[in-house]
Amino acid sequence: MSTLDKRNRQPYNKIKAYLVEKNIKHRDVAKLLSIQPNTVSKKLNGFGGDFSLEDAWQMHNELGVPIAYFFEPSVPKKEHRMIS
């Protein structure tokens, strides 16, 4: 089984790139959201839970992360439905 198969969903690549570009560390996001830095990493990389709407607003308002970056165009496989 590949690493991708173990993910809960696609990673937040745009948010990850934004944080790197703005030199914002996982520990900074963790402090803002009152969670552990490893939880931030898991969420960003698709291995943990998803960010809540409140998390998205906090990251947008405090760190400038565009809200659109939280909404990936791909749909998780478990949400696919056959249309006939």
C-alpha cells in the first residue's frame, strides 16, 4: 500500500505552499488553533482530520490564508457516487 492510499484525503498543497511562502511555521498555526504542531501537519498532509470552518476563518483572518485554499476541487473517493 502506498503512502497516498493511507491518506484520508488529498493534502492542502495550496495552504502548505502559502505557509512556506510567508514563512509561517506549523507551530504558529498550532498556537493560533490551540492544537499540537503534529496535528497541523497531519491535517495539511491529508492524514488527520479536516480543518473546521472556524479553523479556516482563524487562519484567514490572522494569517491571511485565502479561504478558497480550503476547498480543494477533488472529491474524496468515499464521496463518489455512480450516476446512471
